[in-house]
Amino acid sequence: MENSNRRNLGVAVICAGVFAGMVGLSFAAVPLYRLFCQVTGFGGTTQRVTQYSDTILDQTITVRFDANTNGLPWNFRPKQREVTIRIGETTEVAYLAENIGPTATSGTATFNVTPPLAGGYFNKVECFCFTEQELQPGQTYEMPVQFFIDPEIVNVRELSKSNTITLSYTFYPLQQETAETPAAGAAKRPELGG
């Protein structure tokens, strides 16, 4: 009888350990998947680079812009819906965010590119999505994105007939905050005139 209780206790400890491990892995899955996508461009994730392209082609491509929020009281939109650029040319566009809520809120943006295979050739030099953003009530902020399309995209057979790429952002809230507890490391943004 005592051996049976000991075995049952051992099985219970193993099950609890497996359960705790699975919970830990589920919390780690999102950051690990995001890191994998950012490194490989998988799932339309763009690449982050520190230098501009040294090759600019005569061939053009149209980049469309999409903006969404999930759980933030912000109006968030691109300043322009699309641009047509030469492949390899560095371009800067901007998104506008306005906090229409009664308190300061902070968010972070996720992003992807469609078609997904193009993500590995969409290179961002600067982006508001690299840092957390905080907006005071009623504050509007212009957020720039500097990017270029890697000229190697023309050598990808699956993308040879695609002349349009869509860059999409979704802003998510950070942890619940109030105006008295701004996000650590989030800079206060000056309000835009107009």
C-alpha cells in the first residue's frame, strides 16, 4: 500500500513538472517564434538592417501600407496609402497615431509583409516598431519608417510577377497603465501641430 502511494506521488510530481514545463514553453513560444521570423523573414516578417542598399534598379515596385490596433484607444493610420519606388531605393514614409483615450497608453507594433515570401527582401533601416511608443491623452505622433526592397527580390521566381507588397502594422497595448505609471523606457512624444 505504501509503495502504491509512493508511485502515485511520483507520477503526480512528474505530471506537475510536465505541466509546468508546457506552460513555460507556451509563454516562450511567442518570443521565440517572433525571433525566428525576424531572422528568416518567415511569415512575411521584414528584415532589420543598419545600412542602405548600394544597388538601385530601374525596376519599380509598389508598396501599400496598412494600419490596425488591437486593444488600444488609438487612431492609427498611414499618412499615404502607397508609394511606388525603385527597387533598392531607400524611402521614408510615416504613420500617424492619436490617443483618443482618457489616459496615457503605451503600445508596441507587430508587423508583416504580404506576400509573405517578400518579407525576407523588405529591409527596414528605421522604424517606430523597434521601440515601445507612449501617447498622452489627445496626443498625435508621426512615426517614420525607412526601408528599401532588396534588389535580390528580382531573382526570386515566385515573386517575379508580383509588383505590389503590403506592409502591415498592428499596435498592441503594453501592460495596463495609467498616466501616473508610464512604460519604462518609453519616451514622451511631442504633440504635432495641425
